Amino acid sequence: MTQFITNYYLWIKAFHVFFVICWMAGLFYLPRLFVYHVDATLPEMKATFEVMEAKLYKIIIMPAMKMSTILGGLLLFIPGFFSQGYMHLKILCVFLLIVFQFYLNHCRHQLALGSNKKSSRFFRLINEIPTVLLIIIIICVIVKPF
């Protein structure tokens, strides 16, 4: 397994980065859709946002998250990779992104059921969470501060 990963390291890394970009794009966009959904006044608009949110989550966010974690997990098999201090912080941030994603799915279900209690301001605020986590992850990977 380690030999395979070493031989295809750059390919695995390239696809990992691709899927991370797709995943992050979805995590940035979904809360924005929630803002529009909450502010929508017409039932037809709300129905349109429900479809958009469901498709974004099921077709882009979930597959991208799965592929990001699978490919990133493969990279951890490279000897010494997991022992780096910065990698532990990166993995914690990825875990928090996954928790955030599942929370967004919960919010999506609440909106679809018509039982949402959150304001558009709330969704605007939580829209910054993936940005902060992404900044930490990028600093960990590029700067390797510890």
C-alpha cells in the first residue's frame, strides 16, 4: 500500500486538492443559499431553493467530502506524514469542517420541513466558519508552523 501511494503521490495529491476545492465551494455556497431561502417570500422561490440546496449537498458536497477524506487519508500512509505536528491541527480542522457540513445538512432539512428558526443573519455569520478553518488548513500545509 505504501509503495502504491509513494508511486502515485502527486496524482493522489492533485485529485485531493481538486476535491477539496469542490467541497469548499459547496460549503461556501450552501449557507448563502440558506440566506436567500430564509429571505424568500414566495412559496415557489422557497421550493426552488430547496431543490438547489438538496442537489448541491447530494451531488457536490457529499461526494467531494468523501473523496477529499479518502485521498487525504491515503496520504497519511506516507511514512512520517502523520507524525508532523501541523498535520494534527489540519486533521482537527477537517473534522470540524465535516461536523459543520453535517450541521448544514441538518439546517437544510429544517428549511425543507418549514421548521427553521434561524435568521438569514445567522446563516451569514456561519458562512464564515469554513473560511476560518480553510485559512488554518492552508497555513498548516504551506507554512508547516510546527
